[in-house]
Amino acid sequence: MAVQKSRKTPSKRGMRRSHDRLTGPALSEERSTGEVHRRHHVSAEGFYRGRQVVEVAPEIDEEDLEEAQG
């Protein structure tokens, strides 16, 4: 089994760990709506690369829901 010959200094340990940090997701701005979304994913409004590829249903308000129920 491999055993180190001498102790690593805090400086060398920090240099080794320098690339272990977390990075945020890559974000893009939608051309048509200006919405920010993850790269290579459809935006919340259904747009991808300037075209609408998914039809998004309109949101239902609580008032409309109460009127529909009675």
C-alpha cells in the first residue's frame, strides 16, 4: 500500500484542492423573450433557440378556480 514519505504542507494541500470547488450552472439568455435559462434546456415559457417548441398552458388564478367550482 502506498504511504507518503513526508507530510503535505497546508499550502500544497490548498493547491491540490483548488479545483474542487462547486461551480454554478451555465446560463443563457433567450433571444426572443430575454429570459435566463440553463444552456441547452427549454425555457419556462417553452422557447428554445428563439423558437417556441413547447406550448405552455396558461396559469389558473384562485379566483378563476373558485368561479369554476361554483
